[in-house]
Amino acid sequence: MNDVQAVMKQNTFSPLVSGKRSFTDIELFAGAGGLALGIERAGFNTLGLIELDKDAAETLKTNRPHWNVINDDIANISSQNLEELFGIKAGELDLLSGGAPCQSFSYAGKRLGLEDARGTLFYHFALFLEKMQPKVFMFENVRGLLTHDQGRTYQTILDIFMETGYAIQKRVLNAWDFGVAQKRERLITIGVRNDLVDVVKIEFPVPHAYKPVLRDVLKDVPASNGAEYSAYKRDIFKLVPPGGYWRDIPEDIAKEYMKSCWNMGGGRTGILRRLSLDEPSLTVLTSPSQKQTDRCHPLEPRPFNIRENARIQCFPDDWSFCGSIGSQYKQVGNAVPVNLAFDIANEIRKGLERL
């Protein structure tokens, strides 16, 4: 199957890796399942997923009834006996995956080890890592974590990973390079337990030859709920050509719409931005309509609906999202694109198969 065919088939779901050894995974901060879907597709057996948001947890339960979904605060879970909870001994888990919201550390730079992270959500990821000692972990986050708090936050995270017994490699990956019709950068940190580094060699995935655009994924999208613009905003977007933004409409209309934003510095290219079928989406957001980060549909004067955003994020068409429309937009926008997750997890699986 070539890259174009792979993109076109993403609205159906089937495991892409079969007949191989099955590996185990536990996922933290699971959201609506984008990362977990990609990991499952790469041949991993998910032993448990922890997610606080009730709608996202219900999404996971609805689509994968056999998954062990724990809808609870991770702080209530990380202090428990994890071996009993997940039915696997420390050191036997193949992969711990997930990400945590970016937060400053009160003690950053004081070299207190795990205590540097106390009070943050990352602390509980690190606690899982310390207790379960998986063979490999994959920690994903926004690119901005690299520079958060002048780089101190991420450096503290790396220090904790290494002190917990892992050799680290990291890279910023753009989803557009990996079969996703979206420009979306994620910071991927992979750790291999120190006693396995001579055997488990993990490479980052190689970018695909073909980089998909919206035309590839917006064909025959199922009917879906979605937000609408006001009549005023809809009429203005009718003036914006596909691939254009506020500079492509009459100045007086743009100035009246932008109000105080008109005098802001920078290109303000996100305002009245209408995407084209011949380009990838900009990063799918958690809200369908924000004045400075518009993502107007290429052919109609409206935001992308739920199923269109889900297509852009590589969710299969039969993956249902639970909760209000606003909650569904949030779940889709926060997800890791499934195709990107698969490519990373597939490389991790290749490394584990060396054992």
C-alpha cells in the first residue's frame, strides 16, 4: 500500500501489525484515544488507560469495551499497588505511554529527583515509571515544553527520567510527515531501561514520501454535528478565498471585523483564515471558532465539524465521541493523531522484538 492509499484508508480501522508478538502497554492521560489507537494498531495489548475527563473516558469505554478504562484522578491511582491493579509485575510491562500537561516545577533545578516534580501531573507519570519499571516509555507533549520556564521544566523531566533508570532520546515530530493531513508538532521523548539499552534499539520513524493534504481526507465524510459561525461572520468568510485570510478581503471590512486586532503587530495570519483543499490543516484546536486562530472549511463558510476534525486527526469513522459538542471538539483537538502514534509505536515494537 502506498502513502496515498494509506491516507485514503484511514477512515476504516484494522490493526496494521498482525502475526507478531503481542506487547503490553499502560497509558496515562489517555484522552479520547488517539495515542492508544495508534499503539494498539502497532500490536500492543493495552492493560489499562487512566483518564480524568468523564466524557473522554466514556469515549474510550464506548469504542473499546474490553479496554480497562479507569476514570479517576491519576493522583488516586499512582499511590496504589500498581502490580495488583494492572495484573503485571514491575519490570514486565513493555511500554508506559502518555503525556501530561505542561506545568512549572516549584523545585526545578534543585536536583531533588522525583521530588522536583511533586505537585505536578508529571509527578504521577514519573511515579508510575519508578514503580512499574517498564522496558520502554514514550512521553509525548507539545513542542513548547522545550522552552517552558526557559527550558528548566523539560530539563527537570529529563533528569528525573535518567535518575529513574532510563536512557533518553527525544525529537520533535511533525504529524504532516507521517500520513496526517495536518501541521502539528509534538515533542516525543522515548526512554529505554538502562539494563536493556544494549539490545533494545529504537529509531524514530522516517518521514513518509507523500505528505497528505485536506483533499485526501475530506472525501465522503459521514454526517456530523458541528459548530456554525454567526450570520455576520459567515458573510465575511464568503469573501475569503480558499487558502486566504483577512488580507484577501476589502480593507474596510477586515478592519471593522478585526477591531483592536487591526493594530496588533505580526502577520495575524490566523484571523479569518480559510484553508484550502490543497494544503494540510493547521493544528486542530479544542474549540472550533477562535477569532485569532480561525480554521474555516475550504468549501463552505463554517468551521470543520466533529467528523471532519476527527478525519484530520486520523480517527476511524466508527470511533464515536461522547459528551456535548463542545466536549467532543475538545477531545478531538487534544488527541495525538492516530497515524503519528502508530508510526512511533511501530518503531518501539521493532525495538522490543530484539529481546
